[in-house]
Amino acid sequence: MHAETSTGALSDAKALSALARQHGCLTIVDAVTSLGGVPLLVDEWQLDAVYSGSQKCLSCVPGLSPVTFSPKAVEKMQNRTSKVQSWFLDQSLVLAYWSGKGKRSYHHTAPVNSLYALHESLLMLKEEGLENAWQRHRDMHELLKAELEALGIAFLVDADHRLPQLNAVAVPEGIDDAAVRATLLNDYNLEIGAGLGALAGKAWRIGLMGYAAKRENVALCAKALKDVLS
Amino acid sequence: MHAETSTGALSDAKALSALARQHGCLTIVDAVTSLGGVPLLVDEWQLDAVYSGSQKCLSCVPGLSPVTFSPKAVEKMQNRTSKVQSWFLDQSLVLAYWSGKGKRSYHHTAPVNSLYALHESLLMLKEEGLENAWQRHRDMHELLKAELEALGIAFLVDADHRLPQLNAVAVPEGIDDAAVRATLLNDYNLEIGAGLGALAGKAWRIGLMGYAAKRENVALCAKALKDVLS
């Protein structure tokens, strides 16, 4: 789990991948929220199976999951002996589409409109520059952090492991979590995430992902939170 | 298989469903190409699990599969004892979303843009009238049939079992199937389907589905085929 959105933590995928390799293991990496928002160096970190989502830092419509496999992961799939239960997710059928090798028989009708949308979102990312997009996420996070800390709101995750695109902060003492979120949504058309699991009622999760990671959103969030909290 | 697009045959889903019930069986019905194009009376025919596609006679973007389950099908799913292999397609999790019963925990990010598209396509169908849409598919099929038969092209399926939205016809004797299809595509921007399996090289499959089932398409197809064949 590269970018863990329930806690706002960024894991060290590079170190975990190296550890896995030391033990002869392959890695499968959830990069749903990391791709486009923070560095994700698939080849350099030697990640084996990586999947993401279109609707987070890629700013595209939801419904697609970009995936990539290392040669070792492909070899593993091609050598499996048990039957794949799912036609829909059978990568051996989908890989035949991609590779040009073997019989390219019909597998599915592609969601072409969504694929065009993803193509456009990737062009937008290319125009901005991937490194610039990472920097923009960091910059907007720093802006928001300064604003939140001025309001006495603390981050849940140590600075070194924070996700810039998902800011998990503690609900201040004595504040009614649900009431604040409802007022933000109803009066400011601004939705921030609730805490999940052990953090229910205790955390807010403020997304700044892709297209949404911009100064006006930080400004609105900071001012709206200040107004509501006072 | 209600509307079998590889052969252009319409099955008698009502009779098959009755037969299944006589033997205590549930039915699962592939209605991908039938929904919106020909009568599909899910409740009246007592079909148990029915799935369709958004991109055929509903004229919507591809990527969604409308599904419906009878109470018996839901009961069957709820009483299963083996583990569902696929999170993605685990209907017990999805049903909890729909029913409002049980814990409605997060399952997936919905492809909301595609859902809006489907909503709009269903509104368009409602405005036309479902029965009118069926009639339009029949009318366009009859028009195309007259044109094709005038060219000496014969249908593969008996008249009583033909799909109006997928016209499967025999490639005339001595005609180069692939050359005709390539010319139609390159010179007329018109794609017709090739035969599959045992029908490869011997059949053409001409779709008239949803938005595409209209007079100008029939006219273009008839004239283009006539030109190319001569």
C-alpha cells in the first residue's frame, strides 16, 4: 500500500520492495492514490505488480485501473497451474491482447470513452511534467499544513511519512466531527473525509489530488474550517 | 443467450426459462444485445439472473453491465457456502449497497460518469418508448432485409428466429469476404462484422443497434454493398 488514504501515510515502497526481493518474494503495490501525486518509480524500485486508479491524482473519470507487471510477475502468471476463477480479471487473457503473441481472441468490449479520458489526463500530466505535478502536490500540502497548524489542527502522521495528497489531521478536542463536516458540505459545498475504523470521529482526511491540488481549494478549505470551528 | 450475435439468432428465452423452472433450475440470461432492441420481459418470463451491456441497443458508452436478480437468485447467492473468489464481482457485497440492509461498507468507487451516461441513455429510451424502440429495430431490419435480398444476399437464420439488431447473412458465392469488408471500411467508413468460428469467411454480421438503427444507415449499407459487390 503505497499511499494509504485511511491514515494519510506514505509507505517506503522502495525499501519494502528491496526487502521482498531479499526474501525471494514478488511485490504487489497499491498505487491508487500515489500515481501522479508522489514519486512512484516502478522500474527503479523493481516493483512487480502495480495497480492504480484513474480518479485520484490522474484527475480522470473513475472506472479504470492502470496496471503494470514486471517480467517476473508475467512469468509467475504464465506459469500458474490453477485455473483462474474470473474471466473478467484473467490477466493471461488480457496479456494476450497486449503482447501481440499468441492468439488475440476477443476478451471484452473496452470502455473506449473512459480510455480516451485517461489518454487526455495523461497528456495533461505530460504537459505539466510529472516532476512538476509532484512538486505542486507538495506545495499545496505545505500551504494547507501552515493554515491548519495556525488553527491548532495537528497532523496524524509524522512529517517524513505524510501523503501530500491526503492530509489526515486530528479533530480538535471538543469539536463535533460530523457537525463540522456537514456544515462544510452544506454551507461551503466542501467535502472532507471522515476518519475510518479506529479513527472514526477522531480524524479528518483532506484530499488535494490531481486537478484539485490548487491554491483556491486550499484557501477555501482553510477559511471554511476557520469559520466553522469558531 | 437471448440475442446471439455470432449467429444472429434470437432464442426463446421465455420457453427456456419455463423449461428450467420445470426442472427446478434457475436461469442466467445473457441479454447484452437484446435489452432495448427486442422484447425482454424479465418478470413475466420469470428470469432469475439477467445481465446486459450499455453499449448495444441502449446506445450508451461501453463499460457498464446492467444486471437484475430475481428473489430466488438473491436467495441462492445469500445461501452460498463457498467463498466468493472475486472481490470485484462479489454480489453479496454489492447487494448490501443496494438493499439498504446490513452494513453498507465501502466496496468500490463507482464509475459515476458512465452511470450518468447510462441514465441519459435510459431517459432517451423512455422518451422514445420501449415498444417504439423495439418496433424501430424491426422496421430497420425489414428495410435492410429487402435491400439485401434484392442483392441476392440470404439470411442465415430462419425468419422466426432472426435478431433485427444483428443481421447475419451469407457471403455470396465467389465473393472475397475480407476484401469486401476492407473496402466498406476504407472507402465508406462502414464496418460490418466478419463471421466467427465455423462461419469465418462465410458470413457477414450487420448491426443495427440502438442509435444506429436508422434509415440513413440502412441506405448507406445497402448502396455501399451494392457498389462494392458490383
